[in-house]
Amino acid sequence: MSLSARAAGNRSFAVGGLLTLALLATAALSLVWTPLSPYLIDVPQKLQLPSARHWFGTDSLGRDVFSMLMVGAQNSILVGVIAVSVGLLLGTALGVLAAERRGWVEEAVMRLADFTFAFPAILLAIMFTAVLGAGIVNSIIAIGIFNVPIFARVARGSAKAIWQRDFVMAARAAGRNRLGITLVHILPNILSVLSVQVTIQFANAILWEAALSYLGLGTQPPQPSWGRMLNDAQAQLFQAPWLALFPGFAIMLAVLGLNLLGDGLRDLLDPRGTRRAIAAPPARR
Amino acid sequence: MGRFLLQRLAGFVATLVAASVVVFLVLEVLPGDAAQVMLGPEAPAETVRALAHKLGVDRPPLARYLGWVEGMATGDLGTSYAYDTPVGELVAPSLALTLPLAALAMTLNTVLGLTLGLYAASRHNRLGDIVVMSLSQIGIALPTFWVGILLILLFAVALGWLPAGGFPGWSAGFWPALRALILPAVALALVQGAILARVTRAAVLDVMREDFVRTALAKGLSPGAALRRHVLRNAMIPIVTVLGLQLSSLLVLTIVVENVFSLPGLGHLILNAIANRDIVVVRDAVMLLAAMVVVVNFVVDLLYVAIDPRLSLREP
């Protein structure tokens, strides 16, 4: 069966892909159109129930919740893309380096990775906020740093397995240098494993970003963010409980979509199905 | 075995020292002038100098670092700038909330995750398995703080069974204090339990495919006995790994959940300290949390060997 046929038949991949596409499309659409401005404060219209004008109602300042949710998607994607790219690039570089050099380089990289786990993203964000003040950049740096050892471990593990394969032996026998082998043979062969990890870390980044914004350590108002919206909604829990539902569902659907996409990718890229178990490090939230 | 323990102990101490250096560098050296950060950019130079002297930050960095480490070793955590009280007196009561909360959440998580995971594995590819796996897929997509808010909506706002937040203190009696921790612990345990259920199921199914399990079944051992005697012990390594990671996650996640339920724990202390620019408190509390994470990782390393003694012979 071709890869595209199997992709269509894989339920996780199909559902996850659709949800992820919806997330990206919402963010893209919000760049050019939202039903109303998410920044438009209209206090007399505050805490409205959902209606034809305000599809998801209004918040405590009369802003349109639906428009805020749309723009909030941009925010989650922005943080996720930058933070995961930082982790992917630095972590993969360190991981393949460790697999190539072995010896003390590998030892040093892995000890550094172990050590970084002593500082979960929230602790890093707290330290940066205490020094630099709250802001979206803190959450990006904190989540980015947190992602580095995760990608380093995954890249090292898969790269070491590829180094044992016959075609790498052949390339070495043919006199190719180790850097050339890493670029031509190792990297392309660990891309599929890395792509699975990217979707999962993207999902985790969205969760982390929401938590940091909720705590007031991440994205700052008036920039709409899903975590911040839940913080505001909690203050109105008795008057307008429905406000606490929409941003939470948005986060849940985005994370669910990316996780399912990751699961589906793993199944598709590993047709023997021997690694159906979730091999990724568990989410730290 | 002795060499293994020594190696691990050395690694543990080295990690703690490295963590303290990072905390010190980020929170004390990076901002340049801690006194200026605390007082804000508009503070008069005279006041900044006076506070710098009072905090001791006008001394060279190495002397300050050694003084800080010595203080931590002897239990003297410095003085909070905002409250003008010893940090130890702020941290101790907050830990009396955070540690029981994390312990309660960990217990609920373990019971929930192991039960659901074992059940799903025993019903592999049947209805029960599919239901548990679908629910856990949703569970791991939920932000913990949103689960907390939903629990408040249901059990405090709608039903009025449990308090929406706040903590009466252990002096108010065991039950009233515990009542205040139930919803926060459930919020933490639901999400982590979903992760644990998936890992448990996967680990058990992996071991059940092994030859020695087939042999055990072939020689007539009942499935229950094979599970107890052969499968569980071998599935324990990934499960213990995840439990260790979850305990450190739970300790850190209490920061978020304490905020949802307005509980005066360590996380609450840290966020207030940030708002007050009270760097001394942030430094000590962050170090304390990082140290707890390092200790948990160390204990998990030792547990591996208790579960599978072969591991002490292998290269790390």
C-alpha cells in the first residue's frame, strides 16, 4: 500500500491532521479577518451570552471572545514554532554530534541533557521573568531551552542506531569522513523520528505557553492568548461561567490534534507497528 | 554495586552544585544589580546603594555564592526584602501545603493510572481498551489549570460540595484542610493519570509479547499468575521512570494549581515574590524546587537497580 493510502486509512493521522490544519487555518485567517476586533473594548456590552453578533459572547471588557480566540491561535503557533525550532536545531546538532564523536563529547552532551531536566520550563520562565520582567519572549526562551535536551536524546539514540547499519559501514570503508556521513546518511534517516517528536513537542509547547500566560508570566495583554483568557474568565466564574469553556476547548483541540498527528506519523513511518507504544518522553506540564 | 552507587552519588552532588550555580548566575549575576531590580529603574542611587549593602550584593560574586551555599547548608536562607522576614519562615508553611498536595496528587495519579493502564492492557483491542485509550488521549491534551477551573465550576459553583479555593491551614483540623486540597489534587492527577495509564498499558503489552511470558503460559501458569510473577516486574522500569518524572512534574505543576485555587503554597510564594521583585525569595524557592527535582531523579536511578540489579553492571 502506498504511503498516501495508508495515511488516509490511519484514523489518528487523519483526525490529527484535520485538527492541526484547522488550527493553522484559523491563525492564518485571523491575520486578515476576524468577526470583530479582538482589541475593541466595549464595556457596556460586557459578559454577553453568545449571540449573532458575538458568536462566543463577550469578556469582562466587552471584547469579542471568538475574535480573541482566533488571534490567540497565532500566539500559540508563534511560541510553538520558535520554541520547537530552537530545541530541534540545537538539540539535533548536539545529539548527532554525540553519536558521531562518542567518548567524552557524548558523555558531556548527555550529562548536560540530564542536568537541563532539573529545570522544567516553568522554573526557567520564573527565573527569566524575575530578572527580565514578564513577556512572550520569556516563554519562548524557557520552552525552547527545555526542548533542547529532549531533541538531543532522541537524535542521539536514533543516530547511534543508524551508525551501526551496513550502508554507513560501506560509506566509511569508501573513505567518507564522519561529518559527510552525518550530513548525507545520518540526518536524512533520523528525520522521520524527529518529525514525530516535533509534533509532540509542539503540542507540549502550546500547553506550556497557556500555563505561563495563565500565570501572567507569558504573553501580556492586550495581545490575546488562550491562557490569559482563562485567567480573566476565572475572575468571572460566577457571573459568566461559559467564558471559561471556549479557550480551554481551543487548547484541548489544538493539543489533541498535534498529539494524534504525532501518533499517526509514528505508525505510518514505522509500518511494522513495533513501536506503537508511546516511546516519547512523557509530557511535563 | 558499590562503584555504581558512588558514581551515582557523585553525579547527584555535581548536578545539585551545577543547578545552584545556574540559579545564582541567572538571578544574581545576570541582572547586574539585584538592588536596582528590586527597587525599579527610578530609584535614587543612594537608596539602591543602601539596599545593595544590606543584601550583601556589593560583595564579589564568588563570596556571595559561597555565602549563599553556606547559608542553605546551615538552614539560613537569607531575608525577604518585601516581607523583611527570614525566607525560611516563609518557605516552611508554604511547604506544609505544597508537599501534602503533591503527595495526594501522586497517590491519586498512581492508583488511577496503574488501574486504567492494567485494565486496558488486559482488554487489549477490545471495547474497554479503546474507551480507556480514547479518554486518556483527551486527558493528556488538557491543560491542568483548565481542569482545575472546570472542577471549580462543577463541584464548587454548581454543586457547592467543595470549596472553590483558599486554605484554612492544618491548624483548622485535618479534614477541613484536606477538603481544600481535594479538587487541586484531582486536577493534577487526572492529567498525569492519563499519561501514566498509556505508559502502563504500553509497557505491559510490550512485556506480554516476550518469549518468557509465552513460555510461562505454555507451561500452564494462569494469566493472572504470569502477570504477577513475570510481566509486572519487567514492566516496572518504564513505569517507574514515568512515575519519577511525574513526581517532579507534579511538584512544579503545584505552582500553577495553587494559583487556580488560591492556595498559599510554594508556587504562590514564588509568584508573589516575582510581583514584589523579591529576588531573594525567588532564588531560594526556585533552588528548592530544582533540588527536589534532582533528588527525585536520583531516587529513581537507585530504584532502577533495586528493580533490575543487572543495570548496575552496565555502562551508564
